[in-house]
Amino acid sequence: MTQPTLIRRAPGHTPPLLETALRLAGHGVPVLPLRAGKVPFGNCPACAGNACGGRPNMKNPGPCECSRPCHAWAAATTDPAVLASPGWTSAWRRAVCVAYHPGAAGLTVVDLDNSAATAWARETLPATRTVPTTRGEHWIYRGAMSSHNAVRPGVDIKSTMSYARYLGSGTGTMSALPDAVRALAVKKPVTVRPAPLTVAVPALAGGGLCRHRTPAYLDRGIAMAVQRISEARSAVHATVYRTFLAVLSTHGRCGCLTDTHVNRLFAAAQAKGETPRHCTDAWTNALTTLGL
């Protein structure tokens, strides 16, 4: 690791958090200040509403040239001149803690939010450097990956396009990012339909047959619904809800929908990035809208 770069300080007291930030930056760790609530500072007027282009992104890969810490994790920097500039120094004086962008430093943080999650990690994951948090621990591995929240109860993965609080150097030797952590980010297909459908969809008195009197009609309808979800390029949440609503408006009172049908819809939605909870909420909302 390189030694912190020495720069000339402006007259006046240097905020303690800035001293910590400069030390981390000198070791190649991009940092940013967090305000009350442990959240980044909001964008300045010039950057509000992505007026500056909302960088970095695919069209504008370079960092925003704002003189203040805008754009959350994307503002993280190792440049001591930027960190100690007037706009940033003002933010450091109001900040409550230092955060860093793990992925940009080649790191991944497994954020364990409670004692149960910590116990699971100790039984499942390779030992590495650990840092105590308010309610659990941060396990820090060498290597970057995509960030994911709620990969299991009480467990988040913070790496690229994310930030983590700096809570000290921790203890233990940092290990290479294991496959066991990467595997947590792999989406698993839905195998069990949520309970609301069982109690919310009534059957017909005439034996529960589809009112169209042909199972092929239902199968085609489900196939078209799956295709509609799979082909969504934007507004995925809205597309999933409208598709669920359309299926239930046609077949919700027939008693002909089975676990297999619903699982196909949920699996298609999850393949587009929806969580099981989002699927359940959309299905329940559609039932409520139709009065089922």
C-alpha cells in the first residue's frame, strides 16, 4: 500500500473525519462523507435531477466534475485535493461518519446485520477480516463483485456501486472473495407459490372448470403473460402488476389456476429482477383490486 499523499491544508482546524478519510485515501480506498442517518449528502442544485448527466454511467463514464460530494457512492475519491477542497471540507464538518466504495478498492463487504446472520457466516463462510458494527459485523474479502441487498435474512453484499461505513481496521487476515459469497447473489427460481392465492381465489360451483371450457385457453394465456413479463425493457414493476391483474381478471374466479401456473408467472418476474416479496405484493394487490 502507498503512503498517504501530503497536501497543504487550508488555515483552520481539519475535521477529524477528514483526517480519517485522507488516511484511507492514501491507501487507495475511495471515500466519501455520510450525513445524519448514515446516508450520502444530496446532490447540489447543479446536479439535482441528474442535470449534469448523472455520471458515472454508460454514456458518461467519467466522474461528475462537481466541487461537492454529489452522486453518493460515485463521489468516492482518493484525490486528497478534492477531499480537502472547500466544498468537501464543509461536508466533512457536517458529516457523522466516513464511508468508502468497496468495489473501487477491490473489496467486498458482507454486511451481517444481526447475531443470527453473524452466526450463519461463522458456520458457512471462510474466515477473513471482520469489523464489529452496531448490530453485527462486516466481513471484508479481497475481490469485487456486484452489490446485492437481502441475499438472505440479515445479509447484504456491498461492493461495486455501493458504499459501506468505515468502522475501523478490524481484526484478522483478509481472504480472497470466496465462491460461497458470489453464489449468494445468484437468483433462485420460485418453487413454492405464496399462500395468499390459496385463500383468495374462489372456485366455481360447477366443479371449478375454466369458464372457457378448454385448458388450452388457460395455457395460452399463461404463456402470453410470461412472454409479456420476459419482454419488458422498462417499468418492470408496473408490467408485472398489470400482467398479474390481466390473468386474474380472466381466470381468478374460475378456480382453474394451479400452483404450476402461478409459479411460472413468479419465475418470469424474478428472472427480470423482481424479488419474491415484490411478486407476492403485486399478486395480492391485483387480488384486492379485483375484489377476490
